[in-house]
Amino acid sequence: MIIKNVNIYRETGEFEHGEIIIEGQFFAGASSIAECDVLDAKGCYAIPGLIDIHLHGCIGNDFSTADTEDCKKMLVFQAENGITTICPTTLTLPENKLAKACVNITAASDLKGSFIAGIHLEGPFFSYEKRGAQNPDYLKLPDEDMLLRLQTESNGKIKIVSIAPELKGAIEMINKLSSEIIFSIGHTQADYETVTKAFEAGAKNVTHLWSCMPPFHHRQPGVVGAARDFPDAYVEIICDSVHIHPGIVRATLEMFGDNRVVMISDSLAGTGLKNGIYSLGGLEVEVNGSLAKLAGTDTIAGSVTTLMGCFQTAVKDMGIPLCSAVRCCTENPAKALGMYDKIGSITPGKYADLVLLDKRLSVQSVILKGKHIK
């Protein structure tokens, strides 16, 4: 396949007018095929397929409770919305339910739709005070044996574990297992010093920066300050216009640089559906427009916006430069996952995952591993 007349987002962080060559599942530098399909992109933007490392569900389903068939529906929905790689994210649940979720997600890994890069366990190793919308009944202290049992159930697919580093045993777990699991600081009351120790022990990410953590204070910089001072840390941020004020989103990009921010959706089962009541780890969530709250409370419970929606909101409503937003949704998450050699840019030899966007940033076409899916 050759895509002509297209504005291509390059690894330089800029757009370049040209053509894209795809052979089989991969981008190519030149075509060795005499005859192939030619697509006129009519001046659209071509960006790498988006990569969401933190999403719980969509279209009425939740990865924590979905069977394999429900997982398949979510993978197709995500891919059709331009999110070609995902890390399905579980919630704070009993071990037996987390084990079942790991089995079902792993079983869905070879199905049609978005590629599953790995599982993200968001809980149960969290602070009670900063639990957010996590179910307090199932919070636990860090338990290495439990985590390894879940990793066995997932056939090694657990990629990210969110954790509160102040909990007893957390630093030790990070130090011991960080060579095979990405530990992400989240749902925590930890101070600057404790988070710094976690990064030094091997933690690499921060789960939804600003949310469910102490505020950034001039005498107590906390998680935000520690992450800012640790140059190898990536920070997640939700750009749905609900969780984070646009001014803070802009400040975050300036504070960390657009090479360290990873946009996520943190999307729930209600994503893609109308207003109503949906389940989140056994808790009821009320969705009203773009706002999702634990039913009967003022606690925000994740988003009902896809990563593509967050990307569009960041550019059109928050004033984030287009190239920066693309980087935060493609290159940065690929690097955070250690997969930039395979995904995250339109580069010969990498998987041919891309999205064509018109000038209004509406999705016109999605190509996943070289095949048109929309």
C-alpha cells in the first residue's frame, strides 16, 4: 500500500508532506511490489496509532470483569477510534477476580482489534486516604507472592503495576521486580523523599498525575516535585476537561516537557454510551455528559472519553500544540512501555499502525498492522 499526498508526523516531532509505503504489517522505506493499492490522503495528517496505557473499559464493558468476547468488542471499538495499542487496566479487586481478569485479557491478546501490549494493574496496593474511586474493601499492602501469582495467571502479560510507595514493603517490591514490571506511583500520600526512593529503586511512571496524590506545595513538592526531578520518569495525564484544568495541562507540558508526558484516557465502561449508571469494580458510577462520578458522591471515577477524544480536546480546547499532543499519545507511551522499536512512529521496520485525520482532527481512516480497519 502507498499513501500519497499526506502530511506525515515524523520522529523529528514535525509534519512532512510526502508518501507512506506499507508492506505487509510494516512501514517500508521503498516498495518492492510492482503493483499495490494507492490511497490519496488528500492532505490529511498521518499520525502513528495512539497508545493508551491506562483504560478500564468502554461500550458497557470493563476489563476487570469482561469475558473474552466482551474484550474483543472493546478492542475493536478502540481500534476504530484510532487507538491501536492498549494496556487494559484492572481495578482494586480480590485476588481471584484479578486472576480471572488476567486470564481473560490474555486470552483476548490475539483477537481482532487493538494490540494488547500488556496488563496494567491499578491496585490493590494503594493508600486508603487516596483511593479515589477504588473499592476500599479490597485494598492490600504490597504482596510480592500475590503479584507473582497474578503474573503467572496472565502468562507474563502484566506490564504495569500502580503502587503507593509509602506502604510497607512497596520499595522492596519495586527494587526486586522492576526489571520485569513497570511500577507506576499512584493513589498515594507519599512525600517527595519517599517517591524519590521509589524512583531510585526502579519505579518509572506516575499514574494520572495530580489525581489521588498530595497537592504540589512550595514546601512539600510531593509526587509532582519528585517526578519533575527524576528525568527518566514518565507521567500520565488525563485530558478530558474534567480531571485536570486546561491551565494545569499546559503547565504540566512546560514543567515536564512534551517528551515525558503520556496522555491517557482512564476510560470507563460508559465510554461510547449515553448517560446512565455503570459498574466500576463493584461500585456504581453515574455518567452525565463527560462527567463520571461514584453514584451519590462527588468523587470523580475515571473518564468517559477515549484517548482520541482526549487528544482532540487537548489540541482544540486546551491549546496544546498538535505535534506535542501527537508525541504524548504515541512516542512517549511507546517509550514508557519499552516498545518504541516496534510502535510509536511512522518509521520503516515498525508496525504499520497509523491514523489519518482531517484538518479538524476527525478520524478519516485507521490502519492497523498494515490493514485498513476503518
